[in-house]
Amino acid sequence: MRHIILVPLILASILLLAGTGCDVGKPTEPRGEAAPVRDAVLDAESTVELPMTYVNEKYGFRFNHGKDWVFTDQSHRKELVEGWTFAIPGENGKPEAIIISSVIKKNPKLLRYSKSSWKEFLSTDSEGKNNPSIEILDFEKIKFDGEDCVYVRMLKKNGPYVSIEYQYNYGDKTYSLGFSALESKYEKHLPAWNAVLKSYQK
């Protein structure tokens, strides 16, 4: 399960640090007006208008996104049950930030983690060696779209980039919604992330 949880961060680093493009995926529909009630942490006071909505009919969730964001279906990756990314381009057209959504096999230990055990969980590589490149900035257990959820904000020092992730269990799956940005562009794209977060519905 360790490698499954790490996949969203790996996808983010590949797209952001390598500066690669993405294949355009399934078209999305215009933004809906319905908004959920949540107790989730908001990471920026301001938001932006996002005119499009990504709808995942299989798993029953949706969220708003920018018209020029580049969609990639990551479901072919063996580590994920299914996964999707939206790259947010900068002025030069290269990705500066990314929205990551995934549905994986249920992690029954999810709500038993603490800040220290989460860091230990994420900072151990495939050979069991400690990897000090991850710094946990915030760790909370909150309500997200009505579900008990783990909220994590972390710094990946080898980018460097900052990642935020929400994970919650529903049925036999663990759902994840995340945001990752180059550290120098983090504040710039927080309002867009906040708009995605506020629009998320399951």
C-alpha cells in the first residue's frame, strides 16, 4: 500500500519537474452550480472562477477545473485502481502545478495515522531506507465532503515542490484529491486549488 499512496506525488514530480506535456483526455462539461457543504481546510482565502467540470461517472465524483488545464488519464498505471491529473500551465506553457485525483484499494489504516507515523510511512523508499526529502508541514484529521479524512500538506525538497493531499475511505476504496506545485509557484496557484476543493462533490 505504501507505493500506492505515493503514486500521486510521483505523478506530480514527473509532470512538474520534467516539464512534460500531457495527452488530452475525455472532454468535460460546463461547470455546474451545485456546491457541497464541507468542513475541510481551505488553503487560500481567495478563489478563481473555473468554467469547466470534470465528472467521473464510474466513481460518482466531480470537481471544477480551468479551460486550459491539460487532462491525463493515469489509469493504465499498475499502482492505481484509477487516477487522473490536470496540469496547470504557466505563461511559458509548461506545467507549474497539478491537480491529482485517484481511487485506490481501501487503506484500512488511513485514520490511524499520526503526523509522525505518516512522515515515516511516506519517507521510506522501496528498499526500506529513510528518505529525508519529505517534510510534513501540516497533518489533520477532518471532515471532507461528509467523510472522515486525512489532510496532509508536505514539502518535497528535491523539487522543491509543495503538495497537499486529502484522502478518505468510502466503501472498499480510498479516494484522494491532491494539489502539487513548484514551491516558487505555490502561492500563485493556491486560489485555483481552493476553487477545485470547494467544488468537489461525491
